[in-house]
Amino acid sequence: MADLSMKFCGVNFKNPVVAASATPTRDEECMIECIKAGCGAIVPKTPSPAYLEQVYPSPCYYVMYPEEARRGGWYSLYSSAFLAEWPPEEYLEIVKKVRPVAEEHDCRIIGSVMGGNLDDWKKFTEMYAPVSDVLELNMACPFGGELEGTKGNLISGNPELALKVVEAVREYTDLPLVAKLSAEGGDLEALSKHLAKSGKLAGVHLTHRFGGLEIDIETGKPILSGTASNGYGGPWMAPISRKWCARVAMSTNLDINGGGGIDNWRDSVAFIMAGASIVQICASAMLRGFKVYRETVEGINSFLDAHNYKSLSEIKGMSLPLIKSADEVPRTDTAKADAKVYDPDQCIGCGICEEVCFHHAITVNQIAEMDPAKCSGCGLCSQMCPEKAIRLYLHGEEVPVFWEGARGHMYEAGRKY
């Protein structure tokens, strides 16, 4: 069995799988379920003193494509339930009860704090630091209180304000500090570099979900709470978060907590290859249960064993030196591939390839025929072919167009080695 342990912000984690600050960690019972499911760490929900942020609308969730969510496909989770459902003082007592169980199972606690003003940031830091191993500064939640005229999610878009928060919190704890940044915060690489210069931040969490608006077109009414700031996430956003993960990993020495769209072990492996040390999972556990955490740990281990990796550290950041800048990527003026039907017996003459070819290079007469003078080598026809009868070739060699991406092929997300 491979070694799944990772060091994050100077703290040892038995594995990289973290239950995110969300519904799966809402109360004592849920946090203990996450711990017993094998999580390397849990993040309790962010407390808020505001009563309206403790009381959720009903209903507060909307699952887009639930049938896909059940079988590990593509889905979106729309939510208006975020912060802790108890006042900060009461929620602290809940976390205190969980702490001994976490220690018994070698599970870390990453405390999550947020304040409407700097005094609140300091107060909650003093309260939650004693029950935490690492402290996450929630600069991403749109439901945070006012701070210099802005809302929580916009702190991620204001480098000077974000730095002011980090500096204020640092005065009240020696714990490693991690900034949780919003996907809507602008240039998160520049922000991370700015925060790193202070020397007061150990890591970043990339990224928090997006804010979204869904509308019932029969009535024209916004669904759920009727606002335009409900949380919107799912597997579709993982490549966006992973981009920031890689960029920050290549430009700073900050430890990275991958988040945003991580649904399973495949997503987790991809984030670690992009430079993350640990990964946070929320939506998939909400939609498929606590077993997702155990399955993710087991899936990562099976992947490592299947590839003869002895430890998780062997794959951490392995993709970073392979990432090219735009001017390094070969273009069609020097490396144009051509599409061909590699097996005429496999082509069923459905015409899909002709419909999606915007270079007018394909005609279908019983089977597809390609005009190499018009073919741009874009690969769209081969990927849309239901029989995979079309392949791309460059200088006589096949060019990959079917990748084992982080999500795998359709409906394969839950497959294990």
C-alpha cells in the first residue's frame, strides 16, 4: 500500500482528503461521520454572529441533473446554505466535542473563521485557534458581514484588504494560516503572490465556489432564496480551480489546498499533480453520502499502487514542468494533423462528423471522407464520432484525441483500478 501522508503548512496529514467547510461538517454527528469515513482532516463550518446567516431558506438546495450526480457524471449544486447554524460561541462547543474524536483517528481540524470587521476576525481567531491545527481565513463567502464596505467574497478581489486581514489574524495565533480565495476574486495568482510576500501566510485554498443565479423560466422567478448570490459549484469547475492551483504552485512557495469541483479520487489526483498538497470535497459527499470520502482515499491508493508509486509525494506537482506557455505550443503552420477514418468498417455513416466540421472538410457518402487540404486537424470530428472511427495522424503517427482526463470518460468517474 502506498504512503498517502502529506505535509501541509508544516502539519502532517495521514492522507490528503479533507471534508470541506459545508453541510457534511455542519454538526457534531456529521463531523464524526467524516472522521470515521477516513478523512485526513475536516473543516467545520464558518461561524457568523449574524442571525440571518444562521437560519437557512427552505428549500436551500437545487441539484441540476441529479441522475448524473448519482452515477458520477456531470452535475451542478446550487445552494443557499453555507455558514454555521449556531452562534459562534455555541458552535465552538460543538467543535470542542469533536476534537478528541479527531485526535483518536489522527484527523486534523482546519478551523474556518471570517469576520465582518477586523475585531471580529481577531475574536473568532482567538476562539477557534485552540481547537484547530490549521486556521483557514474565509475570504470567499459572499454571506460574510460588512468589512470596509464590501462583502466577504470581494475580499479575495482586494489584495490590500486581504493582506490587512492576514496581518490582523497573525497577531492572535501562531497556527499556520491559509487564505480561502474566491473563484470570482480576479487574478488569484497575483493575489497569492502579494499575500506570500508578507511572510505571514502558509498556504491558500483554491478555490471557493462561484455565485450563481438560476431562474424558473415558467414564472421568471429566481429559485431558492430569490437572490443572485447563491453558491454554484460542481465537477465542471474543477479545471478552473486547478488552473489557479498550478499557477500559484509555479509562482509561490505557498502550500495549496485544492478545492472547487473535486468530486472523487480522479479529481484529487489531478489537483495533486497540479501542485496541491491536500484537497477539499463537499458536493459529492452531500449528494452521495459520507462514503465518498472513504472511496476517494481508497481510489487514490489504488491509483498509486496501479502505477507503482510508493508515496503520494511522488506525483505532487508532476504536471507543473509539463505545462507550456502559449508561445511554446506547436501550431498548424508547423504541425498540422489530418483526420482519417482509420477503420471503414467501423464508420456507420451517421453524418455527425460532417455536421461538426466547420472547415467543410468532410462529406459522408455511406462512410465519412476527409479532404486533407481543408482539414485543420482540430480533432472535433474524432471526439464527436459515436463509434470512434476517426483518428488524427501527424507524419504517419496517431495524435491523441481521447484523454484519460481527471473526469475520465463519460460515467467512469467512480471506476476504480
